[in-house]
Amino acid sequence: MKEFKKVISDPVGLHARPAGLLVKQAAAFKSKVTISGNGKSADGKKLIMLMGLGIRKGMEVICRIEGEDEEAASEVLQKFFEENL
Amino acid sequence: MKKYIGKSVVKGIAVGRIYWYKKQNYEAVKTEVLDTEAERERFESAVETAKKQLTVLYEDALDRLGEEHAMIFEIHKMMLEDEDYLDAVKNVINEGLNGEYAVSVAEEQFAEMFASMDDEYMKARAADIRDISKRVINILAGIGEDGIHTDEPVIVVAEDLTPSETVKMDKEKILAFVTVKGSSNSHTAILARSMNLPSLVNTKMELKEEMNGKVAVVDGFNGEFIVEPEEDILQEMISRKNQWIADLKGLEQLKGKENVTSDGRKINLYANIGSVNDVDAALEADAGGIGLFRSEFLYLGRNDYPSEEEQFESYKTVLEKMNGKKVIIRTLDIGADKKVDYFKLEPEENPAMGYRAIRICLDRPEIFITQLRAIYRASAYGTAAIMFPMIVSVNEIIRIKEIVGQVKEKLLAEGFRMGEVELGIMVETPAAAVISDELAKEVDFFSIGTNDLTQYTLAVDRQNQKLESTCDTHHPAVLRLIEMTVANGHKEGIWVGICGELAADTELTHTFLDMGVDELSVSAANVLKVRKAIRDI
């Protein structure tokens, strides 16, 4: 399993646009992607629940990736978080 | 005549007839189905149709409004691909119930989830769930898409508008939007802003059939919706509207122009901002820089101190967006009057003259150092300047400079890149103005905060409405202190700006230029107005 953390710096938090892009990125991999933050967890491939986490600016999220292509997925997603959130 | 109050999301004035945009309120009726397999397929095919409609909407919005506004339809499409949502619908169908009803159950469940969140942005997402659900239900029930059908441009009045309804409306046919529900964060508000149509949301009124076709006025400056205005009011609003449009056209032409008087005197014209979100408006208004970046937003509305990293990201974003233009960040200006519980400030009799701003920072240097570190780290990404509020003595500046020196030294040792950062002070106490000759020797610039300077000089509490007539912002005592501060600054070769409300007072623009003020910083909405005043001199 791979894991990384990121403090959200986007002023609106994990809002619709980046959440949508994140789901697209996560869906490209076979690994299970779990996003945790704000005391809850959600499947990184499911948009509505992901938005439902209510992740705001300044909160720390933990991204866990588990599966056969976790190495590659972790690299892509980590880059995505750094650049977009 | 009837007047209703709403929350203005787009300024401007519109006069025209009301068009009540009534939704074809199809109530999904619960019926039983025998063949659940066939019902599931019917639902799946409706979802496919909905996704096709959304692709068309996306492309249409992309052409007309750009990627940023079109994105919402892409999101809607993804919501319709969300397994949790689809499963919620299918579960109800599997119980032997019809698709329309099943969608409405899922709609309630997910809309409720967003509506109960304690975040305004996320609350507004309930509207997205309702929008996609309504789309699928209408397809299932064979109801066509709504639109507005009118020959003349109208004021669109509705209970609420979904993003797809807003985007589908022909902009040429709309003068303004007035909705009973909605928030300033809703996509409708965002779209209305991008179309630049005067708009009110959260308007307290009951929609009635007889409103349809009546003449009305939308006043986006005062948040008023006036139905059947009396003749004199109507005429007044029409002339205000014409004036607004003429001013707008005149001011637009000043974008890209210099802030120069007819006799060739130039002045810098910057914008005041209160958060990262305000930068776009400042750029749009063609401000030459940020003359006052209030850093309080980082501290308000939360339960703990903002981290260095978080502050760094905010400053960096603003500096990068301003692309090399100067950004003057004012350090923490908080006192007992602001609700920041985690600061644990004792209640005070007189917070305006109490434990606040630089006094807190020098007393609790750990808060100050975190902010300074964040600013200096961000300074590598643009042209940053720092100013310190509520200064009354030279000694304070000497102590600030000691702390700044230590912060810079430590950052350097840690290997951080930093830019050149000008250090200035707010001149907002009479004390600072009176000893400005001495203070000028210690700093790179002065920024005069006229709001506090007026209040302290005249001993008038700005919040006390009874004292409004006593609070003469053009009082000669205030103007003399400003003049003195500018002259003392120039004697030491430093520049002097004004960042209080007075900077936008065009009756004084000429006076300030004559005093030799080097910079005026005003709200984004006033930049072009002040530029006009300068160019008219």
C-alpha cells in the first residue's frame, strides 16, 4: 500500500472541479484509492461522496492507494494533489 | 408599488417586464412496476440521454462562456456516472418501484447530504444533485426542456434556477435575474456574474401569478426589487440606469490607460484586497498593484492559528497572480472586537484603543514570526512589501526590524529563496503622523490608513451612528496630518500612499495630488472611478 498526505491550499477546498479531475485520474488505475480527511473517508473514484467529505482549505487529507498498479497511481495522484489542491 | 429586498450578487440596474420562470413541476409519483429488469434498463437509457444533453450543454457553454463555466456540466455528467448515486436509484427500482420515483428518492438522499454540510460552497452543491435528478426524471416522464419564451428582453424571476436553466437562457432576452432562493456561491450567481447581468438572490418575496408581465426595477446596487414602481421612482431609476451604463462605458475605456493628470503628474493606483479571491477583480479593474492585502482572513472563521505553510500558499498565490506587480501585505490587524476565540483575548472596554494589531504581534512574537516567515518565503514569487499596523513609536519599528532580521537570517540558513521586500508602516494613529519625520528614517514607505486616523484624531467612534455628522472625513485636522506625513516622508526620500476609504473619495483626489501623495489604494470597484478623477485634473 502507498500513502501520502497533503494540506489543502486551494481556497475553496476539494470543490467540484478538482474533485471531478481527481476521480478521472483515479479511475484510470486498477488500484483502490481512498481519500480521508475531515474525519471521514471516501472512495477516490466516486465523485459525490468525495465532495461529501467537505474538505476545506487548511485541512490535511490522506490518500491511500492499494493494488497492482499502486506505484504508478501514487506518483500520478501525488503530482495531481501538489499541482491542483 | 411593492419593494422586496434581496442579496445582490451582480451590481447594476435593470428596468423591464417580469417573466416568471416557472418550473414544470413534475412530481414523481410512486407506482409499482412488475418487470424491475425492464425498469432498470429504462432508467439506464434515460441516464445515457441525460449525459448526451449535458455534452451538448457543455460544448455550448464552452463556446459562449469559456471552460471555467462549462466545467459544471462535465461535473454533472460525472455525477451521473457515480456508482453510489446510480446504486441508490437501482436499489429503489429493485424493490419494484418506478424509475421516476426511484430517482427522486436518491435525489433527496444526496441533496440532503450536501445541504446539511456546514460549508456554504458545499451547501450550494445540493442544487447540482437536484439539477441532474430533475433532468433524468423529465426524460423518464417525457417532459421537454424548459426555456424562456419572450420577444422582448425581460427580468427573469424564479423560485430558484439551476445552472443548466441559467445557461440555456438566451442572454439577449434577459435584463436581470431575481430568485427567491440561491446563494452568492451558487453557479447561477457565478454565471450571472460572468454574463454581467444585475442579479439578486435570496429575495424575500412570495411569487404570484399576477406578477407576470408587470413592470419592475432591479437595483443591484441596493439589493432592491421594485414591482410596479410609481412614476417618479421609475423615472429616477431609468436615469440612474442610463447614468450607470454611460459611466460603465466611459470607465471601461480607461483600462490600460495611465493614472496621469492633464499637466503630466502621475500617481500609482492600487487595489485593496481581503482575500485571495479578490485578486481577479483587482486585475480585471486594471489595478497597478495591491496596496493593502488584509491578512486577517487567514485568521478569522477558524479554530486554530493558520500554519506557516497555509499562509505561504495564500501569499504565494496572490504574488504569482499579480505577476511581478507590487503586493503590500499588512500583518495581522486583529483585536478584541473580532471573534477569534483561539487568540484568547480578554474582553475590553475599548478595543479600538486596546490590545490589538502590532501590539499583539510584539507581545506574542511566535504568531508574528510565523506570518513573517510565510511572507518572506512567498517573496520569491513576486514583488512583496510588508506594512505594520497601529504604529505609535520608533521603538516599535526597531523591535519589528530585529525580529524581521532574525526571521530572514534563519530562512537563509534553511536555504529558502527570498525577494527584496520593502518594509513600511501604516500611519493611522495621530502619534505616528506627528512623529512621521522620525519614523520616515526607519522605513521604506508610509501608507496612511484614513479610517482609523480620522477616528482617533476626531475622537469619534466610527460605529456610532449618532456621531455620523461629527465624523467629518474632510476635517482640516485629518487633512493636515496627511499633508504633514507626506511631506515628512518625502524629506527622507520614501514614498507615501493612502489606503483608507478616503483614497477613493474623488472630491479629494486633487487635494491628494497637490500634497504629493505617491499612491492611492482603493477597492477594485473604485479603481477606474479614481483613475477618471485623476485624468480629469
